[in-house]
Amino acid sequence: MEIQKCKGIILQSRASGEADTIATIFTGEYGKRTFIFKGLRKSQRRSRSAVEPGTALQLVYYHHENKPVTVAGEFTLLQDILQVRDNLGKILNVYFMLEMVDKTSASGDPAQDIYNLLYSALTTMKTTTYPLHITLCFTLHLLHTLGILPDIYRCSFCGTVITSSFRIHIDDFNTICHSCDRANPASNRSNSIPLEVLGFVNDSFCKKFSDISHEKYNESDLLHFLFSISLFVEHYFHTKIKSKSLLFSDYEK
């Protein structure tokens, strides 16, 4: 048993018993861990917002190597998402980002860069007027950090640079150019993605989010692209992104 200190972001939480709360927290120092907050739901001096998904905390606790759940000791709020609570669009985007991290990370696997990425995205979400854009930008950087974002600027079949609309192969997230796609009679051309989306991808990696000219990108096109990414993540990690049913309701009808 040892005293540990870390910063973490609540990915999900649930009630336990009459007053306790169990939360899955993503920490940069120790990866994903499960904590129990004793008596929090009946406490008069400790804020319940501490265990709301998206909240960032600094924690001090006793860690037992062989125990799957750690009792949270002292904690300090670093950031909450109370500002977006009444904005349904932003809340859905927040939950999607949190679940993406939850479903693509393993317990006890340190990832400070992913923690920093998520913290920054949640901070930006509170003030941006482009919530979908920050979610897509975050997701692209997450896949890049995980090492599973392929070269989407070239067709995976013929190797040429993408110069027009394209499709994403869900199994491996490789791109298919318009010419190769047209040569396949079984393809579904209604799922094609406009070339302009690649401009947003390039901006996401080359510019600060605040420096991107977001107004020139069609939100429906970006949503379509993000939907394709979510399908790839589900296939790659053999999981189900539950929050996508709300965020992408127009694509799942």
C-alpha cells in the first residue's frame, strides 16, 4: 500500500449503495482506474459534480495493488463541465469523447498525452461554437496518438492522392478514391465523403483549433466522416460506442 497522487478525468460514474459513487477515471500517470467515493451523495461539504462525467480532479489516495477499486481520499476539482450541462449538442459531444477514451484505453496503462488531449478538448468545448468540430479534431488526434490513423490522403487501392470525393473502408479505415470506388459495382456511393473534409483533417494537425476557419466546413460532411470513424473504432476494438446512437441519430435511421 502506498500514497499516490494523480490528475484524472471522470469517464463514467454510477451510484453504489445509499451514498457512495463508483467512477471510472482516466489518469495520465496510471491510466484508467476505478475509484469509489464514500458517502459523496449525502455529503454537505463535498460537491457531487466531482463525479460527473467530464470533470477533472486531482486525487490523493492509498493504492492497493491487488484491489480493483480504490477508495478516493482527498480530491480537488480542476475543471467541471457545468457550463455545457444545458447544451444538449455539447453534452452529446462530451459523452462521445469520454466514451472513445474509455473504449480505446486499458486499465493501468499510463497515457499522459491522451489525458492532456482530452483535458484540452473539454476545456475548448465550454467556449466553442463548433462542438462537432472539436470532437472530430479530438478523435483524429486520439487515433494518431494510438498509432492507428492511416494515410487517408492517398487511395489504399491505386496509391494516388485523393483529389475528389472518397469513401472510408470501415474494416481498416483506408480511403478509396472516386475512380476505384466507381470501378466497384457493389460499392455504396451514397456514403462518399467530400474532398473538403480532408482539408479539415489537415487543418486539425497543422493549426491550433482557434485558428481553423470552421465556417468553411460543412457540419453534415464532418458528421458523416466522424460517423465513419466511429464504425472503424467499433470494428477495430471489438466494442460498441453507445453514445453514437444519439450523436449520429440522422445516420442510423
